[in-house]
Amino acid sequence: MRSGADPSARDGERPTPEGGQPTPVTERGAQTRERLIAAAREVFEERGFIDTRVAHITRHARVSYGSFYTYFPSKEAVFLEIADRLFEGMTRHAVVPSPSAAPSAEVLSPAVRIRRANGAYYQAYLRNAKMMAIIEQVATFNEEFQEMRRKHRAVSVGRSAKAIERWQRAGLVAADLDPEMTARALAAMVDHSLYLWLVQGEDPPGTERLLDTLDTLSIRALGLLPDAIPPAAAPDTTANAASGAALGAALAARLADLATGDAEVTGLRRLTGGASRETWAFDAGGRALVLRRDPSASPDPATMAREAALLTVAADAGVPVPGFVDHGRELLGSPYLIMERLDGETIPRRLLRDGRFANVRPRLARELGTILARLHTIPPHAVPGLPDGDPLDDIATCYEGFAEARPTVELALRWLDRRRPAASVGRSVVHGDFRNGNLMIDPSGVRGVLDWELAHVGDPAEDLGWMCVKAWRFGAPDPVGGFGTRAALLEGYAAAGGTPPTPEALHWWEVYGTLRWTILCRYQAERYLDGSDPSIEYAMLGRRVCEQEHDLLLALGLTSPVTVPDPLGSSSPGTPSVPHDRPSAAALIDAVGAFLDGADQPDERLRFHARVAASALRIARRELLLGDTHWVAHRERLHNLGCATDADLALGIRTGKLDDRMDEVVATVRASVIDKLTVANPRYLAFPA
């Protein structure tokens, strides 16, 4: 299926050369470690790398010589950490900022963004010029430093390439330019120019002249006009009441064009949920309606058009869906879809716990099978342009695009590749996200199937397996969305004319679905990580990946539910670092979390994001408590397998090199996932399989 290439082009491990055996650090130890790092940087800048000795560093930090080796095995190790931190900061400045990074009232053209990025990078380079000079020298004889520099550069180039792709989609940059090669060339021009002028001191011009030249060359190379603004960079008019009014006016104008009667828009409000799109509820002309819009930073008019077409063909097939009203390529800068608003509930925890749904819950698994059987009568050609790829190859390609090694994913890909079942029946339209949370339900049953943007052509069994993925049970024990049994789902499917898959095939698709949600969580988190969307929701999705890794191990029979106490239950905020005053940093994090939990937010969406933000703070507190201990334990487990990094372990799984030690491999992966979940969401470990 895939080559034996190294699955990680950049590694999230803390860089520690071989031979080091760091120990867990207390709060005081962490302070000492940071003092050593700060002192080492000053000594390196004064003496250079070759002439610096460990004794120079400890003397400057005013700690004992032996203390250094508690935290670092060598001067190379501390230098590597300094360089890694420096490059991490430089990388953030080297990236063209996304539209969402600008204040909502400020619309910036790509040319202005390039100027701001170059200016920020210049200032960062200027502050770090001494260290940059030393790093360049060390990189001439140390391959580890060379590789680290390449990895950081690849990150910044990749993010800039995504910005160029956005501008190409908006028609501002020529489509025949290769985004990655263009980003590499422009980055090399800026980087080398600053090195020559700020490090080598080669005929330094005035700052304004230097930056103006680099900006002009970058802008002209892309063929940008100074003030051209893509539709995706239009103001985010959904941020406040004033922008809501603008959206309401745009909706009223569009509905008036459709001659649907009274076009006055009232009750416009943004709904919670929906990590991939905005969803708004409103009323017009006596009709309850819903608007769905793409995020301004990532418009996708083709997918929106397919979703609109799917609503019509699904209704014709007897699938309950909202009535279609209108769709188009642009409403205040974003593709959109307007449909009827159905009465009912979509929030899974309410559906699984509220008494008003008690009578309908036992019937839902069978009803969902019936609906899927009808959906799968839609032929592949009913909606032109639906994706039609190999599911396993597609998900593997997406995973490899992150250049981020995950041994759990490698175990799942290996299992799936070796056990792929034959197609259960002919291919059809597959919803792609048929699950608890995308269903409108009232006390009588399912009112509508929502969110069709992931629809594609495929094996109908995929939807059945996806419905049974553990994530969609939301803590309930029953496998079909928390509502009922697999047997009830398949009975409803067969009674409505569907051909149920074998138990083995259904299990394969459940494992596949769990892997798919693992990768989708990481994919959505990339919006935050690449700077294109600062949403706390996207940031937190990155920390949900380990939940799905745990679920993968459960689905593969490689772990079991386990109860782990929340580390915050037995910890105290501690004392502040000298010379700082009380309360301590940990206590301040707790205070902000308590404020977010108790604050009276004006609407449901802000309440939702406040809960997400409070959860993020709890993760930060747990990581401060346990991060160093977990790092040391993980490093020791890898060392016992002859691996230095997760990339080595992932490659060993992929190539079969560690097949004779698979029990140890699984134990290592399982322990790592438990550690990650102990920080991210310890309660999740106890949820039933």
C-alpha cells in the first residue's frame, strides 16, 4: 500500500542526543533548567560554540558543574534546544499571516500581508543575529543541526505555500506557479539576504530600503497587485452584532431576488458546533431557515454546490432532509447554502440523556438502518463530481501529509491493509458523516440527515461502520450512536432492501472509521497550527487526536478501558517562582478556568467556546504537572526498543522490522496513549469500548 519511507519529516519529540538520560524536573528543577538554557545562550554568543565549555555555562548560571548533567547530557544538547526554540520562533514570523489573523475590522491584501511578514521576520532575525551566525557555523559540521534547520524551514515553507494556494483559488496568483517551489524560492531569497546583511555585514543598506526591495521582489514574483483582496479575505462579518446585521441584509437581498415573498430577515443567530462551516438560524417570510457558509479562510464552492444537489436527490430517494432553498458561490465573500430549518434536537448528549427522547431511543438504531438503505439507492452518477478514491490510500496520503509520526496510526494502517474485505455490494453515494450529531431528531424519530459535505462514492458499508464508531456514542455503551445494537441497525437496513455486510466487514469499517476520525481531528487542528484560523475549537481538536488513538487500540483489541485519576484532583497550585509574587502561574491558570466556567456568556456559542477554553487550561495544567515525567518515561520505552524517536518506532512498524517484538511495541504505544490522555482527558480512558 505504502512505501517504507520514513513517516516523519519533522518530529515533535524534544531533541536530546544519544547518551542523555534526563530526569523528571520539579518546579524548582524547571527553573534551574531554564536558567541553564539562558546562561548557555549568553555564553555561546560571547565565546562561540567550539570555545564554550560546560564549566563556562554553569559558572554563568551560578549552578554546580554536576547540576548541568541532571538536565543535559552535553553542551551539544543544550545548544540544540536553544537552536530549536530559536527556529520555532523564527518560523512563526516567516509565515505569511492568514486572513483570520488580521483584526476583523481590517481587510489586508496579500501584498500587505507579505510586507508585514517580511518586516516581522526581519525584526526576529535582527534580535537573533548572533545566534544565527553560530548556528550556521555549527551546521557545517553537525548533521543533527542541519536536519533540525531543514525541518523548521519545511514548516514555514509549507504554511506559506498554503497561502499561495489560497490566492491562486481566488484568482490573484497565476495558477501555473508551483506553490511549494515558489514559497521555497521566496523564503531562500529573504533568508539569505538577511544572513548576508545582518550576520555577514555585507554592505548593509538602510532597513527601509532592504525591506522595500525584498517586498517588491516577492510581490512581483507572485504577480500580485498592491491592493488586490481575495473574496476569502473580506471582513469576517460574523464576529459581532454589527456584522450580523450585514449578513442579515445580504440574506434579505438574496431572498428578495428569489421572489420568495417577504424577505425581511429576523432572529439571525449563529449556532454552536460545526467545526468545518458556519451555521446560522434565521426566519424570513414566515419560514424557519438555516444558512451554512464556508469559513472565509477556506472557501469551497464546488463542495457546497454538491451538497445542495445532494439534498434534492436524497429527498427523491426517501431520505429525510431539510428542504433546499438556495445556494451560491458568494454571500459576503463565502459560498453558501440556504435550507429549511427542521424542529428537533441534534446535540448528542441531550439525545442520549433527556427524558423526552426516552421512548424513541430504542427505535433509532433500526430507523437509522432504514434511512441508510434508502440513501444507498442513490447511484454514483446522480451528483457529478463526487470524490471517488480508494478509502485506505486516501487516508494514508492525508496522514503522511502531516509529516508527523504516529505509531498508533501505523498499527491501524497495517491491520487494515492486511484484512481489507471485498466490497459488500455495488458502489453508491455514501454520506461520509452519517452519525449522532448530524441527525435532527424529535420524540417521533429522525426528522433530517444533515451535513453532506463529506459525501462521496464508495462502499455502502462505510456509512454503517462510521455510525458505529466509538466517538459517536458520546460515552454511552450502545454501539450505534449510543442508541442501540449493531443487530438492530442491520435489521433495519435489510428490511428496507439493503444488503448488510458480514460482521468481519462491518468491524473493518469501524476500525477504518476510527482511523479516519483520528486523521480528521488532526486535519482540522492544522487550521490552528498553520495559522489560518486561531479558533480555540481547532486548537483543542489537536488534543483530541489521542482520544481516537485510544479508540483505535480498543477496536484492535490492544487495550481495555482503564480508570485513571485526574492529576488535578490531588495537586496544589504551588508557590510562585522566585522572585515572582503570589498567586503562582498554576493558580492563575486555575483562576482563569474558574472564570470561564462561571462567566455569564451572552449566547450559546460563546458559552460553548468558554467551556472549550476552560478545558484547554486544564490540559495546560496537567501538562505542567506531568509533561517532564511523561517525556522521560516515553524516551525510556523507545530506548528499550532500540528507537530514538516516534519516527523510528513508526518506521519499524511499517517495515516489519519490529515484528518479533510486537508485544513490546504494543505496550509502548499503549503506555504513550494513556499518558497523553491522562493530560488531555483522563475520564475518556474509562469510557466503555
